[in-house]
Amino acid sequence: MENSLLLNVEEKLKLTFGEGFLSAEQHYDYPVFIVKSEIICDVIRFLYNDEDLAFQYLTTLAGLHYPKNKGMELGVMYQLHNLIKNSRIRIKVFFSIHNPSLPSITPVFSAANWMERETFDFYGINFNGHPNLKRILNMEDMKYHPMLKEYPLEDGTREDKDDKMFGR
Amino acid sequence: MSTIIKSKVDIVPAPQGIEGPGFFATRIDKVVGMARANSLWPLPFATSCCGIEFMATMASNYDLGRFGSERLSFSPRQADLLMVMGTISKKMGPILRQVYEQMAEPKWVLSMGACASSGGIFDTYSVLQGIDRIIPVDIYIPGCPPRPEQVLDGIMQIQKLVESESLRRRDSQEYKDLLAKYGME
């Protein structure tokens, strides 16, 4: 049953977007589709408006960082839900860390407004067309994007932590 | 038959002084200290789990009201004791500082729990590693969260501090130096 959802969506996306559609896989219970980052807003809009698919609920949106994938280090993951059929899919887009920008999906989902701000705050990903792209959870004057893998989790100002005891 | 049962309720004993018909003479700092200590109005700056534990302390089983803290104030202008309970993130720091600066003298600060005292288990980029980085603290209560008995013990220590402090602590050089260290006048 899950497989039919995968095949259904894959077929429709291939038909509409051709080159822009990159891959489709079933990860456990979620079909995951990878598309090109430039067309993401059109893909989301298509999935929203399609009568049969009707993915009209954006569950979540998150940033990804895989430093080992040269050229495709940063990514964004969108999770969409169909309220009528109770089915979910995931869409991922990847792009280089040297040019971290892609279209914002706020024209389709207003909920993406704060989610994209959070992704910008933590990964430094620019969303073109976002109405108010600024930091949301961290201090406004923070100079770096903390969730990128090169930055440590710990606060650097403690003097009393002994590195030997923490396995570093 | 009826037996007279002595009341189990303790009230604060009167300070040493000379008593007579219609008057009681004692030292003013003893009276003021006693009044301040036994009517501390806390400002519960409750952010996380320690706030819930404080709610349990205020409730009837452990009852902080017995110690004079019956009237909680959420306005800093009307509070004596700032109780910081919970994780304070770096974004919350300036707000906490503003609340502390708005309190009128005399004021005391109680840091409850591991997160407020030192950042707790959250040694991360977003958590302030202890509120004593931004405001002066009088008493720290360790624990994660501390049991209500520990909170009451912390309040009792604050009471001891308050009783024995000088009346115009704000004018003393030591206090002014302390505030200067934090960048406040």
C-alpha cells in the first residue's frame, strides 16, 4: 500500500517536472523524493493543488548538513501530509554550501515562515522571497550558524571543564 | 474531661529587649531585620522544571507561606526576593537583568536548581552558564530539581542573611563595588 503512494507520486512528479525530479526511494514507512532546489516551490505548489495527491499540510521543514557530500552539503527536508488519505511524504533538496539559497515556500504554506527562519538561523540557508528572513531562536547578534557540523555544541566560555574527563 | 493542648504552631520569637506596660524597647536593626526576613515577597522567575517544583513548594504540603512568603509578586517593583528557577538561555539574559534592575532595594537573589546556578547539564551555545554571569546572586540551591525541602532550606538561609544584614546595605562600599562589577549602579 505504501509502495503505491511512492509510485503514484513519482509518476506525477516525473511527468510534470521531468529533469527537475532526481530520485524516489522508500525509507521504511516514508517515500522520500529528491528534487532540484530551484523548482522546489513549484513542486510543493503542484502537490498542494493536485486533486488526487492533495498534500495540503506542511508537517515540518528542517535543514540538513552532510559535510562529506562535496557539492551537496546542505539540504532541506520537507514533510507533507495528506489530511484526507492520511499519507505522508518527504521531499529533500540538496545544494552546495558555497551557494546556500533556494526559493521559499511561504507563498504556498504560511507555516513555512517561521520554519524557514529557524533553518536560516541554524544552518545559514537563504530562502529567496521570504518576507522576513532573520534569526528567530538565537540572539540576533550571534555571528555564526550553530547547527553546522564544524561548530561544537558546548559553550566556549567555561573554564572549569577538564577536557580529559570528557573524552576530548 | 478536657485537656489543654499546647499549640504546635511556632511564631517568630520577639527580639531581646526591655518590656514594660505598653512599650517594648529593642534595637532597630533587630526589628527591621526580623520584619524583612519574615515577610519576604518573592518574584518567581520560573522558566522550567524548577518552576514546577516551586509550585509544589508553594502548595499546601510544603507551604512556603509559613515563612512569610504568602504574597508572590510578578512585578519586580513590589518584590524583595528574585527567585530564578529554571534554564536561562542567552536570549533571556537581558530580560532577567532588566527585571533585576527594576527591583527596589533591599533585594536578594536566589538561584534555584542546576541550570540557574551554572547552566546545569546544558553546556551549549544557547544556555547562559549560570545567572551569576549577569546578576549578583545571594544563595544557590543545587539540585535538578531540588526537592521542596531543599527550597525551603534555601529560603531559610536567605532569611538568616536578611536578618543579619546592615539596614542600609545599599550605601556600603562593598555593595557598590559588587554592582560596579556587573556594570550596574
